[in-house]
Amino acid sequence: MESWLTRRISTDGRAGLMFLLDTNVISELRKVKAGRADAGVAAWAQAVETGSLFMSSISVHELELGVRLMEHRDFEGRILPVDTAWWWRPAT
């Protein structure tokens, strides 16, 4: 059975380098196109093979949480709860 790890073995039998990116590195790499990324991080990422970069499910969770927090930041103190009592209130 082939797994993600066995696919990383080259034809000559040597394992290729794999990088598990931390959430802060992924966040920094997202700034590259806008020209706001740290120059060192951007240069490093450009020097390595894209196929050798991986992220964990923990980073996915942290990024999703960060996006949700940022979406709500501008509405701090102004998010109204909508419950079933509100839903069933007749329109007036």
C-alpha cells in the first residue's frame, strides 16, 4: 500500500527532504504576493521544492480559527445572538 511517505522516496531509493511548516511560516508565505513577507522566509521558500512543503491539520485549524477571529474583530461587542425565540418572532 502506497502512503504519502513512500511517495517521497526518489527513484534512486533516497528519501527526499520534507518540511512540515509551522502556522506562522504559512501565514508569512501568504504575504509573498503582496510583497509584505519577511525576505528571509520568502527566499527560503523560493529555494525549496514546493512539493516538499507540508502542513499539519493543527495548522489548518489554527488558520481557520485566526480567520474567524479576524472576521469578527471589527464587530466586537456588536454580534447579536439569534436564537429560536428570535426566529419565531412574528414580523411586524
